[in-house]
Amino acid sequence: MEKQKKSGFIALVGRPNVGKSTLMNHLIGQKIAITSRKPQTTRNQIRTVYTDERGQAVFLDTPGIHKAQNRLGTYMVEVAQKTFSQADIVMWLVEPTTFIGRGEQEIAKKLRQLKCPVFLIVNKTDTVKKEAVAECIKAYRQIADFNEVVAVSALRSVNTDTLLDTVFRYLPYGPMYYDEDTVTDQPMRQIAAEMIREKALRRLQEEIPHGIAVTIEQMKERPDGSVMDIEASIICERESHKGIIIGKGGSMLKAIGSDARRDIEDMLEMKVNLKLFVKVRKDWRDSDLYMKNFGYHEDEK
């Protein structure tokens, strides 16, 4: 008789920049979610799938919970909060510090209302001494109850196997939601757009990244299967930003395209011909129509 499998949904929640996307990429062993040191890197809920002989864990990466400054910000916070209610397990990622700010207190308040198991994941343990991790855990145990506490370094893949073991201990028995070779339900076009946005985030100055989106205008494989031709637009909010994104003699746009092409080629396992354009759409982050056009849909919340 075949052994019963476990399956379920695990939500990763936390403040911006605590390493949710990095952890999820390491858990599934493949880069799907984009990462950068800048806030608001993740804007939609991203699902990735880890399958082994024990069953299937579907990870839901969420935008960082923060004080919204515009409609896009409000949308992102609502996406994160809705994800709480869909999960079989919630993993709260925090940095190894004893300072617990208002944002963390808000998250703790929401987690205290949940019926499902809640894990505290202390990330970035490679940046501090062991004593600091212990102090951090002690501080967080005073504001919420946790079924499990796991200290990890997502960047260095420290203790991520232990975390997976713990996840499977708590997951219920159930059906496989995806084929065993599926790693994400994100369309390839969306992942390619996000990879371009990640490279722009990493290369551009502080004030511009929040105001950019990326749309794939065309993504077509050549008939002989040798190359994927991609045309994409980087959307910004001001004419002055457009000049910075293009750079002197097109140098910045070239660098962003070159960085992104390598990642997209790795994902598609084929050569990519990437053409980038820059368009200005004034204050698009406060426009329902533009947000919808750029992939931030009300029905995805």
C-alpha cells in the first residue's frame, strides 16, 4: 500500500527585508522570487512548490507588511494579510534583534488570532553571535506563542533542512496540489518581468525603485527553438527617472538588461535576446487602471 502523503500551504510573513524571498528560494532550491535590499521588492503573493517523498509543501511568499503610502502599498498589505487565512502553517520571519517595533507588534496581534500552527523563524543568524539569537527568541516569546522556533540563515542555507523537516511534521495528510516537477504557479512571463525588476532595483538609486514596474510586451521562441526573443518595458513615474534608468549613452539600461538576461537564460535553459524600453506613466502607483495593467489585480488579493 502506498504511503500517505502530506500537503499544505505555508505562508511566509514579516516586515520588509527580513529575507522571506531568499528563504523561499533556498527551500525549493531554485530562484523564483526576486530579492533585493530595498523595501517592497515582493508585491504579489508568490507560490512556490517543494515536493519530495514526504509530500508537497506550497510556500506563499508575501509582500512585507508596512505602512501603506499609496494604493500599491495598500494592495500589498492586503495581499499579505489575506495570505494568513489561506495557510496551514504561518512562518513569521524576523531579524535577530531584541528590538520589537510597532510593525512587529501589529503582526503579533494578527498571529495571536490564528488557529493554525505558527513558527517563529529567526533569520540572518550568520550576522550575529549565538547569544543574540537566544535573546531575540526570548523577546519574541513574550509577545506571541509559537508552535516551533527555528533559527536559520537563508542566505547561507543554514538550518533550512531542519526547517523543512519541521514543516512536514506539522502539515496535514492530503492531496498533491501540483505535478511533482512544478516549482511555481507563476507564468514564465511574470517571472521574467520580476527578474528584470530585481536587476533594476539593485542598480538604481534609492528614490526610483519603488516607482517602477516591468511589463513583458512580447515573449516569443524562434521557430528553430534556438532563442527566446523578449521585449519588455520598465515603467517609471517621472521623466527625470527615465533619464536615470537609461543612463549615460544607455549604459544603465544596458547593465540592467545584461544582468537580467543571464537569470532569464538560466531559468529558460536557452539563449535569450532581451530588448528593454523605458516608459513614463505618471503616478501609476495610485491608478487602479495602471496597477491592473502592470499585474497587480484586485482579484489576486
